[in-house]
Amino acid sequence: MKKLTLILIAVLGVFVWSCESDDTADIIIENNTGGGGGGTTPTSSNIGGTQTADLTLEIGQEYILTEALIMSAGTTLTIPAGVVIKANPGAGVYIAIAQDATIIAEGTSSSPIVLTSNVATPAAGDWGGLIVLGRAPINSVAGGNATSTSEIGGLPYGGSNTGDNSGIIRYLRVEYSGGAADASSENNGFSFYGVGNGTTIEFIQAFEGKDDGIEFFGGTVNASNLSVIGAQDDSVDWTEGFSGTLTDVYIEHRVEHDKGIEADGFNTDIGNNSSPVFWSKPIVNNLTIIGRGSATGNEAVRLRAGTQGLFTNVLIQGFEEAFDLDAEGSEPTGQGVIDGDLRVTDVTFVDVLVKMKNDTGVVFDESDFIFGDGNGTGTDYNSWNGGWTRN
């Protein structure tokens, strides 16, 4: 026992000496204690501003987003599973991953990452959303490495790298997004600007947003297991030459909404400036769109401005119109049907009054656009939504 006491005294003496001789300043982490009921109470820290170094958030921590958080080129934002980020109100409060920056946000089905509102009674449009900007091709610029700028934040996007890698987003939910900066600039839940197919996007949900749920501005990124519930504008959008593959998409409308999918071949506010000319042409596999009933009107999918696209295994329920095809000029929305570049294979309509409406100026029949009517089942949502989505 005496020997043990002497050893402890010696160890403590070394520890005290080392502390007294160390002139490094103390590291202090200032947290605000969060409220709540019993159990372990999470602490909260403020985040925001333009970051010029890597930012790694901590497991079990709750964060308050006080202003726009912009990750600059060369930096990485790491968000572990289970982290909750609560955004203060305002359209200027958002998270942006700039070109050549990276996001590593890997939640799990039992411990998702949540970006939500910091308002006691949250509502759609409380804050901005998540923005990712890459160097993949867009058709709103003349090609090469030319870039456009995002409507929120004025950040550059686009280029010539189809395999550009902006990181990993998995099991992440965005809630109450979509704040409007002005009459023409609105946040989406997720905005993917020129994102390349080196990026991983899986298991994401946009819940109760004021504007679009998920929008792709050009780029080549593939995304799977997409859930959009309660978007008040369009649930899924694409434009500016988007050419990725979307697999397992679930859309459910609530009281206020616009289209389930609004698909543009080019950005009608900017124009198609690509050289050579290319149009949006994604592949969509396993798609379910649930509306509020055919008596309420509205369209499930609007295809316009030259978009192409191949849809397979689709279920559309509760709309006056399922597919509305539009063209305002010479863009080849209708010609895509004739050429086999715009079509639906294996689809089922439930409580739908009009399966296809042709406003393109090109003559074709429903049978030229829809194949396998009655054979669609849509995505098996219940097989992949458990534990991380909101209903």
C-alpha cells in the first residue's frame, strides 16, 4: 500500500510540473445549455459565416445556424450522424458548399442528420436550405469551364467535370426551408448546382418547405431514396441540362403545393447557351407521386422547355393531369417523344382524369409516350423510409 501511495504522489508531481511549465493557452468551448425534459440535455453552439478552414461538428451536439454558413473552396464540412442544426429565421440563413469544397454528412436510418428551424412553432419558409455547388456541366453558359451564379448567395457553379465530387450526403433531412430573399430568389430544401456524379446523395428528405423540395440546376449527379413531403411549390425540379439518374423517389402533397415534378430542359430565366446544345435528360426509376385527389386539380409532372427524360416504374395518384408536356418555341419537348428520348414505361394511374396532355405543337399520341399502362408500382417507400423521415 505504501509503494502504491508513493507512485501516485510521483505521478501527480509530474502532472503538476508539466501543467506549470506549459505556456499554451487554454482551449475554451463555450456552449449554451439547451432546454428540454429529463435525460441528457444536449448543448448548443452557434455556427455561421464564411469558413476558410475545415469545420467538423461533434456527435451529440446541437447547433444554432445564426447566419449563412459558406464553406469555401478547399474546406470540408463534416457532420456526424445524429447532429441537429437549428437555423434562425431568415432567407439569408442557409448552408452552402462552394465549388471545390466538400460536405461529409453521413447520418444513419436510426440517427439521421436534421437541418431544421429554430422557431418555437416552425413553419415552411422559416429559413433557407442546403446548397451544394459543383463543376459539372450546365447549359446556361457557353461551355468549357464557364460558370453561372446561384440565385441565393451569388456563388459560382458549373464547368466541364462530369465526375466532380462534392462529398457525401446520406440520411439527411431538411425541414421548414424555402425562405424567399426576394420575389424571384427563393431557397429550396436542397439545391444542387452543377453537382457532379462523383458526389454521393442517398436517403434525403425535404419536409414542409415553402419553395421546391429538391432542385437540380444542371450537373450529372445521381441520387437515390428521395422523399419530399409537403413542399408548397414543386417537389422535385430539374433544369439547365441535368442528366443524372434518380432512383426511388417519393412525393406526397399537402394543403398547398404546385407540381410533383417540374422539369425544364433549360433555365427559362437564363436561356440555353450551351455549345454544343444539350438539354436536360435524366433517368427516373421507381417514382411515386401522391396528390390530394383529382377534384382538387393540378398536375403531377410538367415536362417543358425541351426537357428529355426516361421514366420507369411510376405510380401517380390523385391528380387532374398526370403528365403535361409543354413547349413555348422550338425546344424539342415534343420531338423527344417522337425520338424516344422522352417516355414513360410501366406506369399506373389512380384517381387521375387526364393521363397525358400535349401542348408541344408536335403531333403524337398517348401510346407514343406511355408504355405499359397499369404495370407501375412506384417506389416501395415503406422499405426504405423507416426511422429517419417525417410523415
